Amino acid sequence: MARLNPWRWAVLAGAGLYFLVPLAASVVFTVDVPGQGVTFDAYTEIVSTDGFGSSLLLSLELAAATIALVLLLTVPALVALRLGAPRLRPLVEVVCALPLVVPPIAFVAGISTVLKWGPEHLSRTPLFQTFVAVQNPDFPFVLVLAYVVMALPFVHRALDAGLRAVDVRTLVEAARSCGASRPQALLRVVLPNLRGALLNASFLTLALVLGEFTVAQLLGFTPFAVWIYSVGGSQAQLSVAVSVLSLLVTWALLLSLAVLGGRSRTPARG
């Protein structure tokens, strides 16, 4: 293994300080109570705080639905693009990158306009119930649709990188020659070779949903990120403690993803 030169050590040390010093300061703020000394009450009170369980469960449900929907849309589309229309790849890349250039405020303003326009003009049609259903506070499907659009650039990049490392056409043709249909070739041959890319896309989508605040707040829903903000108005230490724990959980998920991705790329030994 090549030894790291001093400049690389300096860069790694600077990056470590950049991330660890604010985290350490946040931890100190949550455990150091003036007049009481060191206490972990902010962390023990998290589970019993009103709204913690429901908001976290809502965010996890939204994340699962978003991951399933965005992968269901993008994986077949990108595979079909590579097999049948590779010249359209630049156009698809531009379309998938558009959510990055649209400010979240403008994005949520457009969603709000559509949600207000629908009931006013479609009240006598069956679509009226659809507009009502997607805004159900127990599971606001409109947030799933918004998160799918917001996650599209990251999912596209992750899957495109995975597809570039795989000869999709050869795999599909080999599966078809063995009697498999196109859906079977996609499920049994292509997807197992995209395990790392699928994990990357899923993690990026999960991180986006857990940390997204603007769209959910302006639309009037209370997933985990909005709950943290609302708690911070009256219980600052508790809010910071929840943020620290959520950050640590995110890092744990990232490490798990790296381990799983590394195992998926390890060739089998006969």
C-alpha cells in the first residue's frame, strides 16, 4: 500500500477537523447544562418527546415509497435507453438535472398552485378525490412525488455510473438466448449487477428525504426534519441532540452502504 504524503495527511486532517469540530461542539452543547454539569437528559428525553415517533415513522415511510417509485421509474428507463436509444442519453441527462436548477421555493410554489387549482376546477370530477387523497396528513403522497423529482438527479447519476461499468447489451442478449424474456433478463441478470448502484441511489434518496425541510414545511406537513425545527423553538438542547443522533445514523448508513457495496463488487472465488 502506498504511503500517504504529508500534503494528503494535511488535507485529511483538515477535512476531519471541519466535520468533527462542529459535531463535538454540538455534543458538548447537549450534555453540558449550566448549574448541573454533564447530563444526558437531552438524549434520554428524545424517545418520550411528543411527535418524535410519528414524525420519524412518517419520514421513513416517505423514504421507502420514494425509493421504490424513483427506482421503478429510472431503472427500466435507463436500461431501455442503453439498449434502444443511446443517442438520447444527453437529452435524458439534461432533463434529469433540471431539478438542481429549480429553487425549492419555486418548486413548492408550483406544487401549491396545482393543489389549489385542482379542487377549484375539478370539484365535479373523479379527480377531485385524487387531489384530496394525495394530501392526506397520515401519508402525504404529494411529498413522495416531490421527493422523486428532487432525487432524480442523484439517482440518475448513481445508476448511470453503474450501467457504464456493465455491458448491459451483452447481458440481456445472453439471457434472451437462454430463453429469458426482457423482464426476466432485467430482474435476474441486470439488477444483480447493479447492486452497488442501487444501494447508492437508495442511500442518497434516503438522506434527501430525511433531511428535506422546505417543501414539507411550506406544504404544511410534519416529517422528521420539520419536527426537529419545531422542537428547536422551545427545546434547543433536545433539537440539537436529535440532529446529532440523526447525523450519526446517517453516517452509520453510509458505512453500511460502503460495506455492502464492497461485498457486491468482490468477485467470487472458485
